[in-house]
Amino acid sequence: MIEKLISVSLRNRFVVLLISGVLFAWGIYSIKQNPIDAIPDLSENQVIVFTEWMGRSPQVIEDQVTYPLVSNLQGIPKIKNIRATSMFGMSFVYIIFNDDVDVYWARTRVLERLNYAQRLLPQGITPSLGPDGTGVGHIFWYTLKAKDMDLGEQRALQDWYIKFALQTVNGVAEVASFGGFEKQYQLVVDPIKLQYYKVSLMDVMNKVKANNNDVGGRKFEMADMAYIIRGLGYVKSKEDLESIAITNNNGIPVRVKDIARVQMGGDLRLGIFDRNGEGEAVGGIVVMRYGENANNVIQAVKQKIKEVQKGLPEGVTFHYDYDRSVLIEEAIESVRGTLIEELITVSIVVILFLFHWRSALIILIQLPISVAIGFILLQAFGISSNIMSLTGIALAIGVVVDDSIVMVENSYRHISDAQEAADAALPEDKNIDSK
């Protein structure tokens, strides 16, 4: 079989060269299309359902949220397993699908079932899906450097400007904010005044919620002109909250400032973020969408950051704390350097031992084609170009080099033996002809 294959290849050299050129071009295309990452994604094919019900104990969350969700999500097709955990105020359900299931098909099926399970949950509780990322999707971390801004202002800048801008980058599933304080209006209610004015805490909550709203009216026509009447009632300052009327006492309105003290503060924090022991910092984590090219996404995020930088207040800059593209580029450079070193080494060895440049040229052509075919297979099987796969290619280059040297040297020896035998037989033929 091998002899026939070699014979056919020798008789059709142009076809062999054409196939080699096509494979090499296909390999270059696969290298550009294949996702590049630093580490292989070995996470499970899962969809996360997150439900928040603040103030409830883990047992209540388990009985009224987690259990109904798990019970109704079990009927989804192609599910491998369902895991769940309940904690104070939060419920997490992990739906593990088979490895061959498309992640967006799985998310659609989960959403369909959640619409049915919604009616089994307490009123006002809405479960939501986690981002369409994986366990290794945290590809880029950044923090803000702003000496003249407090942590609350930095967090507001991150949540309401930077985060929304970076989420528009193609391939980004989520930008998670961390650090600082989430600004909020806080009402410090005096219980004695509540008792004096005969007002309950629930009355205060309902009145504040009802007065923080815009309402629309009807159209009013006057002198061939139409006017839209609106009631603007969104709270814009502490004074607006303090002026909200809760009830009346003998015809005199009782406002928020009469029973409570309004202040600006931060939401309850479960931890802090410290950078290199220099103090607290505010920043974000960029989560890559499932199946995207990590290197391309990071470069797009950096380009977007340059645009966002133009709109930031003076003195506010970005600091890159974790950039996976550095590791990706080093891994690619390592494989490229290995390939170049082996090409040079093989060329020197073949030329020194065989003194035949065409034999060295055969090996030099074979190596890039072999690497290109490797990337074709990576693309075909959906394997990303990461440290593991690139290291495997680098190791395989050594095997290809060894085989090439052995085969070329063996062919060279057989050809030399055949030529020596022919030269040795040539004088005998001349003697026979002369006789």
C-alpha cells in the first residue's frame, strides 16, 4: 500500500504539490479563524439560574424558590444533571447539559421552562439567567485611578458609564463591577416620631416609593396649540426626599424630614477590593461570551477603553490588573520560536551530514504544512488554540522532524547504493559489448 502511494505520488508530482498548497492555505485560514486563548476551557456546559429574595433565610429560600425551580427544570431535554444551592437571600440553580448541546439552545429551553415555573414562586420574585460565559471567561480585569474622587463617585462612574460602554463590545457577555460603594439615599427614621404622628414604617416606604415617579396627563389644546401635561416627580436630591408628605396632623402635612433624617450613603458590602496593599479600588471584570476568541475580545475591549477614556473626568485613568492577552501572545511566540529554531537546526543537520540542499528543502517544506494541517484539525473538532494544544503541536514538530530526517537519510542512502551498484555494473557491460 505504501509503495503504491509513493509510486502514485511520484507519477503525479503536480497534484501532490497542489494538494500541499491547498492544505497550507486552508491551515492559514484555520489559524486566523480558530479561537485563541491561554488555557483550555474544561468547564461544563451549564446554564445558571439566579434568584434574589433579600432578607430571607436559606431554609425559606430552599423551600419556596430553589425546590420549585429544580422540580420544574428537570423536564428539559438533554440535561445531564441539576445542582442547586441556597444561601441567605439568594438561590443558584446550575443546569448541566450534555457536552454536544449548543449553549444558546440550552438557554432558550431554560427560559421557556422558567416562564412556567414563575407562577410557583412568591409574588414579586423573578429568576434570571446568568451570563453566557464559562468558568474561564474572566479575561480582563481593570481598576480606576482617581485620586480626587471618593469610592462612591468612582463606583457610580463605573456602573453608569464605563460598564455600559464596555458591554457593547462584540464578544463581551458581562462587565461585573467590584469595589467602592453603591450610592443610595438612606432614611434614618426616628421611631419615637413615628409613634407620635401615628405613622407606620410601611406607610413611609409606600409614600416614598409612590412619590418617586413621573406621571403622564392628557393633551391640552389652547389657541390651535396642543400641550402635553406631565407630572415630574423623580427624586433628584436629598431635599426632594425630605419634602415628600407622609400624612397630615391636624391639617398640617407631615413630611419625611419631620420623622427621619435623609443622608447619602453606600449599600451594604460583603467585602472590599484592595490593590497591592495601596488601599481600596474600584474596577470591573470583563467576562467573555461562550466560544469567542479571547485575544480578539481583549483587543476590542482595549480599543473601547481608549474611546471611553476621552469622556472621563480629568485625572481618572485605567489600570490593567489582569490581561490574558499577554499570556496568549507569549504562548504563540513560544510555538513560533520553537518552529523557527527547529527549522534552522534541521537545515544545518541535513546540510552537514548529507551535503544536499534539496533534502533540507524537503524537510523545511514539510514542517509548515504539518503545522497547518494540525490547525485544520483543531478547527474541525472545535478545539481552541491554547497552551495545551500549542504545546502539543510544538512537541509534534519534534516527532515530524525526526521522521523527516530518518526518511530523507534513508532515501538518500538507498539512492546512493543504487547509483554505486549501477556504476559498478557499467564496466562489465562494456566488456561484454566489446567481446
